[in-house]
Amino acid sequence: MLNKVILIGNLGQDPDVRQFETNSVASFSLATSESYIDKTGQKQTITEWHRINVWGKAAETVQKYLKKGSKVYVEGKITYRKYTDAQGVERNVTEVKADNFRFLDSASSSEAKKDTAKEDERYQDNGELPF
């Protein structure tokens, strides 16, 4: 069995990062769009919104480099959860738990590469990984 999703889109908001006792999570909405020509010859665009969660050290990287409008590649798995809101209504949520992502904007991507190179130098001496 396989649960895998690959998305390329733009952030609909700045990432929201929450810190927990032993971990952190960055959450953001991602818009994916596709266009087609309808029967009348008019161009139509359909936009889908996806809720993305990035966990651990990667959440800090997302917070540092991504902002509303940033283009990103996300790989992960679809997760489902239920909760009851303040009014007692049961809600269903579909999210993507990202396990791989890449910055597709040239500015974010080049800055992230520079920082990664600095971290690589810093961790090279003691053998620790920067992530």
C-alpha cells in the first residue's frame, strides 16, 4: 500500500509555527492550480487548497525561508483527523504531512543553499548533521 502525494504550488499564507515540548510544526496552506479551455473557448482555472504540516527542524527552515506567495514543491502523505469545535460540531480535516520539500523561488532557494552550506561547515568538525 502507498500513501504519497506530490504538490507544487504557492503558499496562501505565511507559515504558522507552533512549538511543543520536544518538537515543532510549521503549517501553511498551499494553492495548486490547473487551467483548461471550456466548451465556449474561455480559459478556466481551478484552484485547490491543501493544508500542509512540516515537522521538526524542517519547520524552522520553512519558517525562515517561506512566506505568502512562495513557490514550493511538497512531497508527503495524506492524513485525516477529526475534532470537535467550540460549538460542539465535529469537524474533519485532511492534511498533508510533508516529509520532503524544495524551495522553487530563486531567492528562497539560493538563501537556503547558502545557510545549508554554512551549517554543513559548522557541523563538519564534530560529525553532527544540521537537521
